[in-house]
Amino acid sequence: METINQKQQGKALSRLEGALKVTGAAQYAGEYSAPDLLYGHVVNSTIPKGKIQKIYTEEILKLPGIIEIFTHENRPSLAWFNFQYSDMDAPPGSPFRPLHDAEIKYYGQPVALVVAESFEEARFAASVLKIDYEKEAFTTNFTNQLDDARAPKRGFATLLKPLPPKPKGDFDKAFDESPVQVSADDYYHGTEHHNPMEMHATTTMFEGEGKLTIYDKTQGTVNSQLYVANVFGLSFKDVRVIAPYVGGAFGSGLQPQYQLFMSVMAALELKRSVRVTLTRAQMYTFGHRPPTLQQIKVAAEMDGKITALHHKATAETSRFEDYTEVVVNWGNILYPVENTKLDYELVPVDVYSPLDMRAPGGSTGLHPLECALDELAYELKMDPLDLRLKNYAEQDDSENRPFSSKELKECYLQGAEKFGWYNRSPQPRSMRRGNRLVGYGMATGIWESMTLPAKAEATLTKEGKFRVRSAVTDIGTGTLTVMTQIAADALGVGLDEVEFEYGDSKMPFAPIQGGSYTVSTVGSAVVAACQALRKRLLKIAQKANGSLFETASESKVSLTNGHLSLSEKPDVAVSFQELLTVSGKRMIKASKTNIPNPLTLKKYTRAAHSAAFVEVEVDEELGVINVTRALTAVAAGTIVNPKTARSQIVGGMVWGISKALREETITDHRLGRYMNPNLAEYHIPVHADIHDLDVIFVEEKDDIVNPLGSKGLGEIGIVALPPAIANAVFHATGKRIHQLPIHFDMLL
Ligand code: MOS
């Protein structure tokens, strides 16, 4: 593929839809309306396990405005109940089917949908619907069930989530014989729930028998479309899913959630348009980052060379699906170690299946690894950064293959320089400001760079403008802006000449937005489609004026001022209008699917890297921890838009601070339920918690990952922050806390 002239890429553009979002003009899934719109409110189970005995719907149906109450007893017998459809991102197992039968599998399971003429009527009726249950014994505490731990099952979605590599060398012997050892078996983080600003919502427009237009809060319009068509036995072309704006998702929208099922079911049965919006508390009734217990053992020679690594993670899953993430694989990609043992196990309990949450696995697994390296550095009396440089991986030892590119060393050096890392006095409790102890900590970050197949379409419109389309969503990452930049460069036109349309399942296929692969995946398809359109336009120009354009090639033409011309002889030109006339069509279109070559990609480990440096202040009497400064240096290939890119990293860093110090869903295991399903008690950082955050993008050239050379930024920002903070807390206080979140009482 020809190298494209990058003029718009590299510009720090603000989000093109920013004004629409901050003025409230952008419409979200739960804001679409129809004249006859009905409102559904979900009722959730109040026991964690057992059976529904009776649902007292009769009295409630008499309440004003109530149209219908759907339960397992009167739900339509749909195609879906004959087979278990798994969506594009479903873990192996049996996907949860709302209203399938009387069985209760977890606390908060949706058990009824009350549909009314108004939201208030539906919500009130749902709040007074009485249900009798037969309770059964349950357990929600996986740390009490470690005897049940077992290897995860594999499935389609887990193709992207490799199992831990086989053991290498002789870990036990190497560990025992090494002079310096670090060992801990109590690294733990609790359950975390998704709290995007926009809660999950679906508005289904009933467009006639079997025909639906659905506004869904989702990361994948096509994934939701396939789900609805398969579950309800509808024709694929009759189901259109639209999601132009998504108010944050970060994994919660990778899979269709139950509000989609409920809204579609009600619309099909009642032949009316139906909106179902979940409450903040209901956001805690599907999926979460699984609590995970980890053990780590690392040993080294006196010079700091790491000789042995054992990393084991045991995570919670549900009884019906094996949710899997990549937790323990990172250590031997980051560090060359000859003797490794990497284990990953699951324990099923009576909860809903866990769900991807920003950097699933990576943000979990780097925590013990990078804290253990810090401990090792102290044992060795070595600087923690020097220890990482000593064990710098020139290739991926776990797969025995080169990196497609890796500028991590530059991240370490530029990050340390700008942060002032070496001003640190190594002794714990040796730095202070007044009554506050000051600590510096650092950690390494890594996240894989994937590219998936995707299709895009590029069009010269009858107005002489360009339009590029993909079904991809923009979950707030800046996809619209970045794709517009990529399209403009691929066409060789200005930003004003091209419009990017997206967020509609009718448009060319794109996978769910996630895994930090959207720029790479959809961007590559956009480049391919734009180049295909340039070729097509040139062909038409040759038809229109053969002699002038005969010898021209696609890379030698310009599309400026409404004309296709020769780059070197701009006066040799044909107008867009003439091209349209000659083509005999109202518009000239080209579409292209980009399929990454697995044989090429297989030869390389492709990953973004980062180095995070953190300063904390800890109040000596109160134990209160404040992240006063944090810097992340990132190597992620080409940065298409430095502004939206920085925003991704800063967002990840804020979430990293949250993971380290704030957020956790608390379960009362006697009741089997989450106790803090609200933003008052589920703590996330507020502005007062966030201080000086800095981002460096180091230069990194990568010709392997994709034609753009971009690696993805959605997840690399979070992964290194929790261990860097834990290490800074140790440096400040002399205390190693292996649990997240770290709370002040653990330091007293
Ligand atoms: Mo991300 S957890 O793939 O939204």
C-alpha cells in the first residue's frame, strides 16, 4: 500500500461533535421519542438464587397507564428460546436469557418488565410488584471456594484472549537457587462496576410487522443487530441498530445488555415503540470486573537479572459462563525470564458473568507483577527503573518472536527525565512536605495492539464532497474526529471536504469498538476505501479524457478545488461534476474490506507500551493518600490526533487512580448482593482528587501493525497506574499494601 501524505493526521483537533455534546444537542439512546412511545421499567430479583413462585401481576395491571407486565410466564415463545445465541463477545458457556424461566441465578436478575404509557407509571408499578421466591443456598464469595478453581473453557470470543503460555525451564529450582527472592500470595482487587455517564438504554421504534429501528447504547451496532435478529427470529435486513453517540462504555457495551432484549420484546409484542432505560442501581445487575486473587514469585541474581517468575491468578466467574481475561501473560512479554510458570483459574459462584472493563486482565495482572519488581529492586538495593532497564526485553520471550516495534526504553528515559525520577531518595519515608510523607513510584505498562477485519465505503457525492462510512460507534474516544482526519489524508483533501458517517448497522461492517483496536481496524478500512475511490475516479477520468490521464497512477492525482488533476500538472484537470456525468451515476462509490494478514502479524508481538511515574502525598496522621503528580510516557505508534490521544491517556490515568484508591463494589456475602450500587457509595475520583497529570508520546514507527502505524490508546493509559501508585505509597510510608483499592485505614 502506498504511503499516504499525512496532513490532517498529527493535528490536535477538538472533537468534531464536541459542541453538540456539551450543548445537549447530541441525542443518546434513551432520548429518542415517538408519538406513541411506551416506557418499560425492569424489575430485578431480590434474592441471589432460587425460583420465582408467584408474580402478583393482576393488581398491578389495574394501575393507571399500565399496558402489560412481561414475565417468564407470558413472555413470547421466541426463536431465541430454542437455541442459545452467543453474541460476538460472549464468553464460552450459556448466555444469560432474560425471562427464560423461573430460575434465579443471581441477585438483581431481571424478572419482569412493566410497560406503561409514561415512565413514572412504569417505574411506580415496578416498585410495588410483589414476587414470591423459593430461596436456595448460594455463595458469592469466590475466595471461600478456591477448591473449585479450574482452568477456563475456551470459546470464540476468547480467540483474542490467549491462555497463559506453557511453563518454561524449571521455575522451582531456579527460584530456590536464586540469591534474591520476592514472594506474595495476597494480591487482591475487589469487584468493580461500570459507571459510564450514560446508563444503558434502548429505544425500539416499531416500524411495522417484524421491522425495527433500534437506538441502543452499545459499542457495536452490528453486534446488537445480530443479537436481535437471532434472538427474535427476525430478518437481518429488518433490524437496524443506530448508536451515533455513546456516553462512555469501556466494555459495558461490548455485549448486548438486557435492556435491549426487554425493549425489543415489548415492541414486537405490543406493536408499539418502547424505551427501556436502566437506573444507576440497575447498572450493577449485569457484568463487572471480576474480583481476582493473585500470587507472584520473582527471583533474581545479585546483578538484578530476573531468573524465575511465577504468576498465578484466580478470578471469579458466574455459574453459566467462563468469563476469561489475560491476566498473567504479560510478565514474560515485558521481561526475559528463562524459568516461568503462569497459571490462570476461575471459580464459579452465584453472580452474573463478569464483563470486560477497560484493559481487562492487563490492569489486573500488571499490579502484582510491577509491585513485585519494586520489591525486588528494594531487595537488590537497585533503583526500580534501573531494574527494568537491566531486564529490558529486546524480543518477546514468551512467544520467542520480535516486537513489531518497541520504544519502551524511550518511555522510561523521557518519562524519568521529565518527571524528575532520579531526584528521589530511595529510602522509604525519606521525603516529606510538612506532615505529609512524599513517595515516588513507577511501573511499566503494556497492552496488545490488535487489528480486526472491517469494511468502509467512500463516496463522491453529487455536491462534489466526500463521504466515508462505517458501522463503527464512537464511545467518546474521538472516533469521528480521527476517522475524518484519516479519510481526509487518504483522499488527499481538506477536513471540510469529507464527512465521516458512523454508528449505524446499515453501514459497512465494523467490529465492536473496544480492545483499543478501533483506529487500527476501522482506520485501515477507511484508508483502503478512500484509495479504492481515488482509483475509481481516476478510471472515470481516463474514460472522460483518456489522452491526458492515460499514464497517471492513483498516487499521482490530486482531488482539489472540485477537480481531479495531476499532482505535477495541476492544469490537467477534470471536474467532479464531469466525473459524475461520465459515470452516469448520482454518486461514485467504492468500498473495501481490510483483512489483516494473519501470517504476517503472527511473526510479531504487537503491543503499545508505557512507563508511569507517580508522586503521592500521604498524611502521616490520617493516612489520606493524594496522587499529586502522575506522568505516563506512551509508545503507541503513530498518534493520529494528539488531543484526543492525550484525552484517552488522561482518562485511563484517572481510572487508574480510581482503581488504586477509590472504586470497589462491596458484596454482603450473607445476602449475596452488592451493597453500594450508586455513585454516592461507589467511589470514583472527583475533580478535587485529580491534580497534575502529564502525558508524553514518544516517537515510534511501526510498519507492521497496519498501514497507519497506529497501535491504539484506549487501554494503555490505565494499566501501569495502580502498581505505580502502590509503589509510591510504599516509598512514602514503608508499607506494602497488596490490595486494591488502598484505603487510608490500611496505612494506620
Ligand atoms: Mo474495552 S474493555 O474493549 O471497551
